[in-house]
Amino acid sequence: MSISVLAQNLRGSEIIKIAGEINELKRQGQNIANLTIGDFDSNIYPIPTELKDGIVAAYNQNQTNYPPADGMLSLRQSVSAFLKKSFNLDYSANNEILISGGSRPLIYSTFLAVVNPGEKVVFPLPSWNNNHYSDLLGAEAIMIPTRAENNFMPTADEIRPHLKGAALLALCSPLNPTGTMFGKKDLEEICDLVIAENKSRAAGEKPLYLMYDQIYSQLTFGSFEHFDPVTLRPELKDYTIFIDGASKCFASTGVRVGWGFGPAHVIDNMKAIVGHMGAWSPKAEQVAMASFITNEAAVDTYLTDIKAKIQASLNTLHEGFQALKAEGFQVDSIQPMGAIYLTLKIDYAGKTTPDGTVLKDSADINFYLIKEAKVAFVPFSAFGTGDEVNWFRASVGASTLEDIQQLIPRVKAALAKLK
């Protein structure tokens, strides 16, 4: 055996596979509307000017050595103030907040800090990367299918049978890949399950922890409101690890500043893990972020602008698919709620292309649209569901409003050719 069992069994990113197909077509000179990656085109959505200027200034001030293992104190203090203002959550900068190079190291270190190999990790499908992190850890992944009727958000009834003895429940709202969100009542019912499960455990027994990924919490639209477990049920503060950061709400994916917060003993162990991984956020970016997120006027102005642009793109795509549905096409979409994603149904499995190829599953449908309509989505199968689930994620962060307006007629023409 030339490599480890883990390396042999680890699955690569399905999204990267789709990106390879897109890049090959682009190399051939084709123009593809790429709605696959959960990122921003920085020419369409640049980071805040104040943040960019602060990063440049920090480098000019030679802020280029190692930061503290848990992040710059100034940034942890700013995050603490930001959490208080944004969510009325009280977390200490001294021992309850951890800074890392984006949110991925925080998610992975949460798994490593609270889950032993072989223990159960419970999460809904579709969801982002929980299956891969479970694989890396050798945990038992308990994957709960969700329903379109509930906007692909899990319910307490769906989760209840799986919590006994579980080490971690992993939730996200607004959800990647769907852009949908928990309602207050649904999240309260899930919180009550976690509380009841922990009350049932013996003294000294490891509790059930809740990882709550709210990286998109600042990007909500219309009347949709973000809720979090600790605000709804303060007694969950001892068991909830939050994943958050600047990557999405400030279009700063490449700036690499994430923050996690939760119980001090968990955060302390996560700090050691992140340190051993060397997954620190760059010091200059931390210095700049500490200043920016306490500039309330700049933050509010930026969020107002970016939310309006994202919502316009999501609404245009949603309305376009609803128009196709009204014309009799086998498509659907769910109203935009948050994040940068729209959930699309393209139910054409079993149909035949003009060249006689039968589209067997969601992957076939997607690659047909890439070639015929010059548009790329991500099937939910990339987020853990079966290939037979003909729902897709559309990410609007790397496309202009004009790009999105223009792709609807191409999708219509491509679908009309299927028999």
C-alpha cells in the first residue's frame, strides 16, 4: 500500500470536477456563465474600500510576522463588539473567540475538538463538506435527507431519531447550498432536542455539541430574519460552537479572516489544533479587519450595497425560472432568502438530447447545460444527496446581473431540445 487508507478513501471536490469541465471549454474559447463556485468576482464585488486601504496600510507598517495563535487581541475585541451589535451575543475576546484563516479551519478544528473517531456526527443533506470532514476524522456520518417542501432545512422530527449518543450536530443557516434559512419555530424545536439530549446524559458523559455555521448571516433578504441557537435558548451557550467570519458578508474570500466562538474550553482546544495546522489568518489582514468591523458606517454602507446587488441577481434568476415553469418546463426554484445561492429544480432525467444521449441523472443534466446552454450549476449530489435528486445550487457571486439575464433564454432553448 503506497498511501494511507484515509487518502485512498477520501473523495475529491465534486465542484472542482465541474470546474475542470468549464475550464476546458473556456480554453476552447467558449464563454460559460459559471454559477458553480461559492465565491465572488472581485471586479463585480470588490472588498470594502476601507478594508482594502487598511490591509495596504498594515503591510506598509510591516505587520508581517506571526500573529498570536488565537488571533490579534484587537481583532478578537472587535469581533466581540461586532457580535454584540449584530446579534446581542456576549462572547469574551480573552477566551471565547478564535481567529483563523477563513472558516474552513474552524469547522475542521471543531470536528477534531469534540468528535472521536467512530462517534456520530449528525447533519442534513444537502450540506457543505460535513461528509468530507467526517471522512477525515473517521467519524460515523449520519446524513439526514431533507425535503423541498421545507426548503431543504432539517426539522426536529427528522433529527430526533439520530441524536442519541451523537457527538456533534452540524447545522448551517443561511444554508450552503440552498440559500434557505431556519424559521424561528423550527430552530427552537431543534434547540430543545439538543437540550433534552444533554439532560439525558450521565454526569461526566461527553455532551452533544452543536456546530452552527452562520457565515452568511449578514446576507439576508426582505423579511427573512436570521436566528441563532444561543439567542433562542441561552442554556445552549455551553454546547454551541459558532462558525463565522468576513469571507462572505464582505466579499472577502481571499482575505482569509474567519472567527469562531463558543465555550472557552472548546475554543482553547481548537486554538491548539489551528496552531498545529498553521491555519492562522495573515496578521496584516487581521489588523485591518479589527479596524473595519468597528466602523459601523462603513460596514452598514457596504452591506446595504452588496445585499441589494446580490438580491437583484437572485431575484432575476428566480423570476426567470418561475417564468419557465409557467410555460410548462419541468423546472422550479425556491424564493431567495439569504447567502448568494438560489435553489433550482431541473427535472429532466430520462430525457434524450438531440444527439441521442439519455440524461441519466443530475450530473448528466448539468453537463448538458454546460455544453448546450453555456451555463454551469452544481447538482445537490455534490453536497451529499443521491445523483437522482434533480436539484441544483446556483451561485450568483461571480456573475453580473446582465450575465444572469442572458442565460435564461439559453437554458430555455437547451431544455426545449430535449425529448
